[in-house]
Amino acid sequence: MSGSAIPPQEKEKAQKILNEAIKLPENKTCADCNAMGPRWASMNLGVFVCLNCSGIHRRLGVNISKVQSVTV
């Protein structure tokens, strides 16, 4: 077993927090292009972005923007 494995209850807690954050009015649009319903998060910038902008963020590199999907 790997030392970096996250217990299921911690994953559920993190997903619940993320789901609440995405429902906030200021997070209903992409931080870059204002598209409705962003489903990606820049983990180190703390913003939500759309699929198209997530690709741009990925190309910037993880040292600038680490992007992950909001959905499991």
C-alpha cells in the first residue's frame, strides 16, 4: 500500500467542500472566459475554469496552474 493513498472518507469530505464551492455565485462562470458552468479547478490558483481554458492552463505547466476536474 502506498503512503500517499487518501482514505475514502477524506475524498468524500473534499468532494463535498468542492461541490459547495462550485455552487457559490462567483464560481458559476469560468474565471478566464466567463463561460457558464466551469467543471475544472486550478488547484494552486484557486479558480474554476471551463474545459477549453483548462487545456490552456495545462499547457502553462503545473508550476503555474495545476488543473483537475471538479467531478469524480
